[in-house]
Amino acid sequence: MSDLQSVSYSHAGVNLTGWLARPKGTPRAAVLVFPTIANHNEGTAHRAQMLAELGYLAIVADFYGEPVASFEASFPLAKALREDNAYYRARCAAAISALRGLPEARGLTVFAIGYCMGGQAALETARDGQDLAAVVSFHGTLGASVPTAPGAIKARILVCHGDADPMVPRDQVMGFWEEMDAAGANWHFHAYSGVKHGFTEPASDSRGMDALGYDASADRQSWAAMVNLFDEILG
């Protein structure tokens, strides 16, 4: 994280730290990056830097407000955070507010993206009716904790999904499609055949979990889909 600037914010008495990447010139828009279940890591820092290279002001959100000792240690932290959906959504909204509160973000179009748990968090911000231009989920789970009201979703939605992801089976995919249609959302869904969970993260292959796997092609294609959507929205 050495190339990123820390940004302090808080939610419900928990001190949180975002990590900010700035573009060289005037930002064309602002992007909130929700990390994986493991919270801050070099992978999400790299994504923020990639966004900055494309001209975006990007900040990596903080889920827990405390260090995560290991990948396995993140599981109980995530479970505790997501037990109360309203609390979880408020934690995500606090990150959006922290980004909007930056002086250089004033007046900018705001997007949110996320990876794994972060992808699900990005979708929750859309379900929560946050005023975002678009949200993008990379290999996030798709189930809704609470019903989404018709007309509640303001953001355009892009889901990039590995079709061989056992954590997101076909019935969950179909349920998501039906949910989005019922909510009247503007949504795109990209599925990559034979691709597992965690397909954007090279470290997935070293986790020792059959559900995970890096896929370079799906990684490139999903990133390009995000870039194209942002370009379309920004004109």
C-alpha cells in the first residue's frame, strides 16, 4: 500500500482506513473499490492504481477497521459484519461518503466496484439505493439478504461471473436475474465458461481451495467490460 495514501473515516464508532490512489491530472470520475473478504491487500491496491492510471480517483474501502491476520482469519470477521444487513449496508455507505467527502471528488460521477465479498458489497450499495452511476461485481455472490423494492436501484449494474463458480450456482444466478427484473434495474451480466470463483486474483491458485482459480482471459475481459461501461456513462 506504499503508493497509496491513507484516508481515515469511521462508522458506528469503528475507525476505518481507506487507501487512495490519485490520477496524474484532473480526475474524470471517482471509484470506490470494495476489497475481498481478506480486506486490504496488494491485489486491491493494484486495482486502485490501475484505475488511477485510467484517470480515476480511486479509494479502497475498509470492511473491518482492524488487521486481518490471514485469509482464514477473515471468515469470522466477515460473518460478524454481515449478520445485520442494515449495519453492513451502513458500513458500505460510510465508504461512499468518505470518497465523496474528498475535496477532489466534489462534483464527480461516482462508481463502485468490488471483488468476491467486495462484489457482493457493491451490489448491496445498489440495492440500498445509493446514488451511484454504476456498480460492478467481480466474482461476487449474488443472493439478496432482504428483498429489493421495485425502483430502489439507481445505479447501472454489471456482474462479471465465473460460470464454474460453486459458490454462485445457476439457481442463484437465475434468482439474481429475476430480482433485477422485478426491481426494474438496468443490468448487464457477463458469464465466463469454465471459470471459478476469484478469477481476477492470481493468488487464488495458491489458496488450496477447489472453488478458487485465477483465469487470465476472464480477468482481462471483465476489466475491459468495466472500462467500456464507465466510458459509455461518462461519454
